[in-house]
Amino acid sequence: MASLMPHPDPLFAGRATLSPNLQAPLLGTAQRLERFGVRHVPDGLGEAVMKPFACAASLLALSLTAPSFAAPAVYLTPDTASPKMVTLGGAGFVNHGLVGAGRLAASTRDFQGDTLGSFSGMAVTEWRRTADGGYEGKLMTLPDRGPNGVGTVAGTTPYDNRVHAFDLAFRPLADGASGGADQLTLTPTGGFLLKDDKGHAFTGMDPGDGVVFCGRAACPSALTGPGGFRISLDGEALARLPDGGFYVGDEYAANIYRFDAHGALKGVIAPVAAVSPRKDGRPALSSEIKPQSGRRPNQGFEGVAVSPDGKRLFALLQSAAVQDSGDGDAERAVSRLFVYDIEKDPTPAAPVAEYALELPVLRTKGDGGAPDKVAAQSELLALSDHQFLVLARDGAGLGSGSARPTVYRSVLLVDTAGATNLAGAKNDATGAAIAPGGVLAQGVVPAGQAQLVNLADRAGLARVGVNLDNAAPNAATLPEKLESLAIVPALDPAAPNDVFLLVGSDNDFQTARGKVGDLAFDAAPKTPEGAPTADNDSLVLVYRLTLPADLAAQRRF
């Protein structure tokens, strides 16, 4: 089992060692890794490095309470084997592997007659087991800002932001069986537009330097042109509430918008000043402007989630804020996770808690060289008020146009119990840093984490006909952007703590037969040589997991 095991030495109480099959030979020099916190690398220890090392001992330890010298996990060569069981915070989680998948053609048209944009966020709204052993349900999904900078599309478009609705059917693969990605089917059933308090649809248009104010929040607005005076939204995360309303996390302003069940705006949560993008003393909300502080361009609240009891809202930056970054891409691993109390006020003015989460870093070529990229997170799902699933990944795969290998993409188990609460004026003022130069401040305890699902598990993907051949991609190649998570109970009396984890892709509207409004476009993905390849169909992968009983009990419909 690729598990995190209790450390036998009382000195390391609360920490864990990596099980032997994660202790692969380390590639790269000590000097190369020292900047990432590695003090000593004993012979025979991990290319999948959970670092740093305690003292100079010959034991590799990952702190579940994450002491101040903790640093990101490092992946220098492709990580393609999946763990089966992990323990975090004293609770055991089992990954039974990939049990099905489904595709939706990229050329599918939606309820507006436009190309159906796929899954930046998703939520299952109904779920039941059928008499024949299958499952049926309903799914709502969030596309992002519309086609932008792909194929024949230059820049952004006046795409009306929306939510899609689907009927869902699923029949898991039998034990030992394999097949194509056809165990899950999605049938579009409609949807609705997202509208502001005046009834105007939100738009995906980049706002430039336009700003309007929505209560306490600065909201991006193009002001003139096709998006004129509408609020610009690059929706990247969807969190549904028990009453059918929902929150949407935004990339432009790093706002969190609250909508009712029909898509009408009911309120806005502004980010803390440290996250709000600013340049020369004013808001810098465009994705084309590099701010001097706050969220990085296109790196806003990629993950938003609500606790199972509906009392807490969580928001996670895609990667480090500008002031929490170093010079290189691998030096922006320290993200911020915010916690809001929404029990009495659904749009609170400030978070009640804030934690540091150190995202993995990797070598994009997968050749054992120095880390050069952060595995930015693409989704957040709350299991409780302190335990989460976080999707972190590289940028390789179908749709990237690159032959570079898939090195790392995983669903991480994250626990904030014991982590330092950073909320408050000291850390949340404009320009305030928790990781100066990309290094977590001394004394700050980040959230604990462990890999639960490896989304690049080559053998598991092959079971549903999905490949990792990025050098010669085809319709069955794993997409670049896996960006959404949803969880439902297995409803199995023999395994009452089992659930299905759905992982959805965002295909960036990559089809040769695209249409938005009056604009027809060709955004078919390209091979590394620039030749067109198959459309980037929307993909949903389904994994079976066993959760601790108290967490599984909260997954009921």
C-alpha cells in the first residue's frame, strides 16, 4: 500500500513515513533541491519526495501537523502509480481505483444554442440507485468565461455566463473488467444564465481596467463594447447550498458570488486585501494585467466549497499570491485557504480562518532536473469543516499543444487541524505576505496533506480506454485540464462508507465546430507539431473510495 504510516520514533509523533513503494531513487543534486527545503537526501529515497528531512536523519518524514520547516512535495519524474490507502489525522481513506468514465462530445450545443462549455465546477443535485444495480442522478455544471484565445478566437468573447443541467446515468465496471469511457452518460437538459441584481447577464469579456462596485466588493466590468456595463466573470468553482442556491468562485477579481437556485445574484464576498489584485494603488482585475500584489493573473479562487452541514464556506487560491511568490514558477506553491462562517450571514465581510497550503512542485520535462513548476490546484471539495479534497495538477495533456509528459496530477487529502490560523489584519492587508519569496514564514504550520488519488495512474486509465500519449494525442488522451470534483454515496449496503468521486474536465471549448452567439470558430486542439487533432471532448472519471464512517454519513441524498 502506498500509505502514510505512523512514525515509530516518539520524537516524530504526529508525523508519518512514506511507505516503501514511494521511496524511489531521488534524481537531481542536493544543491538543486536545497532551495526547496531538502537538507539531506539519503541514498535510495524518493523521486516522489515528501520533504523536507528532519535533522539529517536517514528517515523521510511528512508531518501531518506540518511543522514550520515543511515544504512542498517534489515530483521530478512522472508519477503514474496510485496509492491504495492513506491515513491523515488518524483517519483512514481507501482508494479502490477508477471504476468508470464518460464523455460528452465537444461539439455539443447547449440550451442557448452555443457550444457547451465543460466543467470548471460541478455538483450532483439528485442521486439514487436503480433496481438493476446502476445509478441515476442530476448534475449541474459551470463553464468558465467562454472561448478565449483558442483556435480562431482572439481574446475573450461576450459569452453570457451560465450553468448547465444534465441527467446522469452510471453503471460501474465490474471487478476486473475494462472498456471504453462509456460507463457514465450525460444528457443535457437545459440550464440558466447568471444575472446581476438588475437582471443583466454576467459576461466572460475581460474587463480591462473597468471597475464597478457591488456593495463592499470591486466588481470587474468592461464598461464599453460588447460587455459594456455588465459584470465580467471568469467562473472557475461552483459550491451548491442545501436550498439549491450556490456560490461561484471568480478569477478576475477573486470575488465569490452568491446566486439563488435560478441564477439571480444575491450577494458578493470580496477577497481580503492581500488577495485583491492591485497595481499602482488601484484594482487590477483584468487577466491581462500583472498586479503588484494579490492574486496572480488567471489564478483566483479556483476552488470554492461548502461544508456538508452548510455552515462554512471555503475558498482556495489556485496558487500563491504575487507577494507570496519567488522568481520562478516553482516558487509560488504556498496557496491560501479561507474559511467563512455563512450560518447567519451568507456573504460575510471577513473570513474566520485562513490557512497555508503548500502545493506540490514538479519538473515539467519529467527528466529528473530541478523543479520548475507548481502543480496549481483546480478544485476544492469539503469533506468536513477541516478535511478536504484538492485537485492539483500539471499543465500537460490533450489540449495543451505540448508533447511534454504528464508528470503529476492528483486528488490530495488535506486537513487543517493543527494548522496556523493566519486570519487577521497582519496577514490580510494589501501586500501582506505569508511566504516572502515563496518560502513559508517561520513558525507558520501549513495544512497537512497526502495523495489519495493519482489521476495519472496509467494502468487505471487504460481500464477505461484513456491514454497518456501527449506526444501523439488523440480523442482518448487524458485532457490537460481536469478541473472539477463531485462526490456521491455508493448506496451499497455491503459497503456503507463507500462513495464515488467524479472528476470532470474543462475542455476550453476546443472543438472544430464551435459557436457562441453569432461567432463561429475552429478551436480544435493541435498536436505538438501544430496539426489539428480530435476535438477535446468533456471527460468525467469516476473513482470508488471508502471514507471514515463519520464523513461517509454526511454524503446522503
